[in-house]
Amino acid sequence: MNQGNKKTGSTRTILDQINSPADLKDLKLADLEILATEIRKLIIETVSRNGGHLAPSLGVVELSIALHYVFDSPRDKIIWDVGHQAYAHKIITGRRDKFHTLRKYKGISGFPRRKESPYDSFNTGHSGTSISAGLGITTARSIKGNKDKAIAVIGDGSMTAGMAFEALNQTGHTDRDLIVVLNDNEMSIAKNVGALSSYFSRKIS
């Protein structure tokens, strides 16, 4: 996939070819691994200059690629529970060339913003809200007869939020077609405790 530029001698990267999630679907699986490395490099370079949330975004690069490879965004709505994990998502969804303006005046936001891109489905701030937002989207679409997907991406740390429990309970009660992706990386501001955390640990181990 990499092609040399005869005029400049520079190398065209796989990332240079990604202007929307649709471009991912033309890649081979081996190319997706290379793409993940290139996205990580861009995130590290940009955050080193501008500041931002480095580790959370680096931890979901492959997940971001997989979600946009499998689903048909922006028709399928991807809701990031932890908004500052959306750096790779922004790069994949047509904002690569503007990524150097991350967190700058009149630049792109460090969080999903609906006014910034149709790929940003929900203005995420604090964690714990993605399942509720996803349920709202699927409910509205069900009323309209729309069968496009909604995907809530939430971490094990966010699952300790009361709103997340309430949303799960309501989703099960209404039997809506909501996909919940649990990013169980055992990472949060403080160590997770409680019955749910113990349950996840037992299931994984």
C-alpha cells in the first residue's frame, strides 16, 4: 500500500489514504495493523505539542479502527463514553489534516462535538452517559422505523456510574437494539471496586 512519491522522494503512508471510514474497508487486515501504528505516531506527535489525553486515546486505536471498519458510520452512530478517547476516531473520520489544531483556538476539540462532524454523535463530557445516549438514539430511530445501529463504547471504570446501570436496566426493559461495547481495560482514575468489577475480573481470568 505504501507508495513512494517520485517528485519529492517522500513515502505515502496508509494513513494518507484514509479520508473517511469508507476507505478502511478497502484495506487488507495487515494494512490495518500498519495504520494503527501510524495513527499512534500522529497522536503522540500532536499531544506532545498541544497537550491532551495521550494514554486513553492510544489505548483504543485498534478499537476505533475496528468499529469504523465493521459499522457504517455516520449512519451507524458510535457514542464514545470517554470523550477524550476519540482522537483516533477523529483522525479516521476526515479530520487527519486538521488534527494538528487539536485543542487549539478555532481548532478541533479534544472531545466529540456534533457541530464539528456528522461522525460525532453525542457531545461527550464526563463518563457514564453513552448508554443513555445510545438508548435515546435507538428509541428515536425505532419510532421512525430506522434500523441503523447505535453503538455505545464504555469502559469498565465508567460502568461504576449510576447512570450507566440505570441505562442498562432500561435498555433491557425496552428491548432496544443497542450495541454496548465494553472496553474492559482495568483502567480508571482510581482502582475499580465493587461487585461488577469483581464479576468482570472473574469472567476475563
